[in-house]
Amino acid sequence: MDSVFSTQELVRTLAPEEPVIVARPHRVALAARWFARRFPGAVFYAVKANPADWVLDALWDAGVRAFDVASEHEVRQVRERYPGARLAFTHPVKGRGAIRRAYAEHGVRIFALDTAVELDKILDETGGAADLELLVRIAVPGESAHHRLDRKFGVQGAEAAALLRSARASANTLGVAFHVGSQCLRPDAFGVAMDAVAGIIRQAAVTIDIVDVGGGFPSPYAAPQPPAMQLYVDAITDAFADMPVLKDADLWCEPGRALVAEASSHLVKVELRKGDRLYINEGSYGALFDAAHCGIRYPVRLVRNPGAAPDELRPYEFYGPTCDSIDHMRGPFFLPADVREGDYVEIGMTGAYCAALASRFNGFGAAMTVFADDAPMRTMYPDADAPQRIEALEAASPL
Ligand SMILES: Cc1ncc(COP(=O)(O)O)c(C=O)c1O
């Protein structure tokens, strides 16, 4: 891994032939500090968003001590790196062996569930431990989010109330957890969810120790723009105060995207231009899965020599390097009219779920990581405590 100052310098000095992850650990730290200061509760980082060591180290160095892990591999990775970390195993469906080893070998005490069968599995595999912290995952409406997460996991209504009662009988600490969906564009979705959860707690008539509002905090991709992050925190704070069913509960959240999206971009090379189609060396089987299949429009900019004049922008589609026709990112991505073979494009805000989803299909997908200390293309934290150099969006770099 190399260290450079900026994307422009990287192109000038390395002229990379393969995609490059431009890593900005200072932005991980900045987002973590923002959440630590503004979120009125515990922050568990959702490791699945980006499990790279440099990301985890930046979080740890910024003071993050709690991690949301969803697989045994993530449990091991975080435990081996930070023996003192607090781990929440939040996948509602876990293998028996994974539960057993998480408890006995890795010190995990926090487990999520959304069925009575999973509760039995957790009790069986931990020998009916007396120190379990159980989170019952409630299904809440997901229509305000770009990626809905309410169709696979979560329990509702009377079934949820019954599960809370059963879990209460075995839990040292009992919580409710939900996820409003990833890239949630409406802060009030959290209030709606917390209101629904309060109804279930009332029906169950049990003491709840934790309200875990999950992830969903958004990032500013090309469109549509999310409201300010503070509005999400305000909505959660207000809704938490309005849950009369709680006596002395703790508030938790599990952000993934919001802590890491700004922390890296991908520098890609244009291998060919056919009209408004750019064939680039990164694609849907690599880091751009969400651009191809989930309609995420990452901001982009052309990285050219210093002194080049900004040009008129026009819309392009991207095609990735594999031989598959679905390796196609519709965009539109706005770049100068004269983009040509050999140019470099920086695709911004790729820190969340991009590198983590990349495969090596067709022999592509290798990416070098370099460290930069410049600003990301966009930010959710304009008022945070670091120097900001926010650059023109979707514009040719005037360099
Ligand atoms: C249980 C859980 N918590 C947290 C997250 C992180 O969500 P986000 O990246 O939207 O903050 C996810 C994402 O899938 C999740 O499944």
C-alpha cells in the first residue's frame, strides 16, 4: 500500500492500470467523532459495510469500541484485532456452531433473533447462559429507504409481543432492534418505526433495556440528496423521549454506510469510449454492484492534468470490464464532453458496500489501496471538526 496526497498526484505518479481504492481514514475518524458527539447513545459500527483493516483501525483509533457483526468471520476478525471490543451478533439467523463459538470462544453476549426457534438455538448453544443480552428484531416499514430490509427479517404484532415475553424470561438484558432500510431518505421513518415498536412493547408488557435503531443513516450520492444527518439524530432523540413504555432504557444505533461511505473513492481508467458509453476497468462484479443493480448513482469527476480547462458536462453510461452484458451501470454519470480512452475517472463515495461486494469474476476485481488526505467529493458532516475542501460536484476537475 502506498500513500499519496491526492487523486491527481496518484494519477501523475502511478498512472495505475488497475482500479485504485483511494482510502481516506481521516474521514472515517471524522464521521465516528460526529456520531460519538451527536448521537445520544451507543454506536455499533456495522462491519459488513466495509471490513477493511484500515477502516476498522481508523474507527478504533477514533474511539469506536462497539461493532455490529453478522457472521462468525466478522466476529473473529474484530475479536482478534481488538480483544476489548464489544460485539453484537445481530444476524437473526445464525448457525448453531457460530452461536456456540461466539459465546464460548469470542466472548459475545449480545445476540439478535426474530423467532422462537432462534431463541431456543441461542439458549441451547450457550447452555442457558445467565448473561445474555438479547435483541428481538422487529420488522418496521422500509419504504423510505433505497434498500428495503423489512422483507427478510423481523417479527411483528402479537407474534413480536409473545417473542419479547419469551426472551425476557431468559435474557439478562432485553432489547428491541429494527432497521428502517439502508440509505433511508426520511428522518421521520425512525419516528414511525419507534412508535410501532412502542406499541409492541406495550402489548408485551415487559421491561425493555435497549432500543437499537439499527442503521439506515444515508450518504450524499449524486441523487436524490438526503436531509442533514442532524435531522436523523433529532428525530430519533425525540421519538425515544416519546416512548412512555420505557423506564430506563439505553439507546443504540448500528450505522454502516454513514461511517464509511465518504472514506474512499475508486479511481478507474477509461479503456474505450463508444459514443456516450464509457468502458471502464471497474464494474458490477467488482465495486459497482450497487450502481448496476440498485440504482445508486455515485458522484464522478474526471481527473486530468493540472491546467486543463473544465469542459461542458454530458451524461454517460459505464460498462464494466467483464464479458457479461449486465456489467453495466446506467447512471447517468456526468463528465466532460471530451472524455477519451486513457482518462481517469474518480467515482466518489464508494466506501460503503463497494469493496466489500467485489468479486474476482473474469479475472478482474483486483484493486490496490492508496491513502490520501484530501476531501471526499461530498459530505454529510460539513460542520465536523476537520478542514474541509469540498469540491464541485459532478464537475470536471479544474486541474
Ligand atoms: C442489522 C444491521 N445493522 C446495521 C446495518 C447497517 O446499515 P446501514 O449501512 O444502512 O447503516 C445493516 C445493513 O444491512 C444491518 O443488516
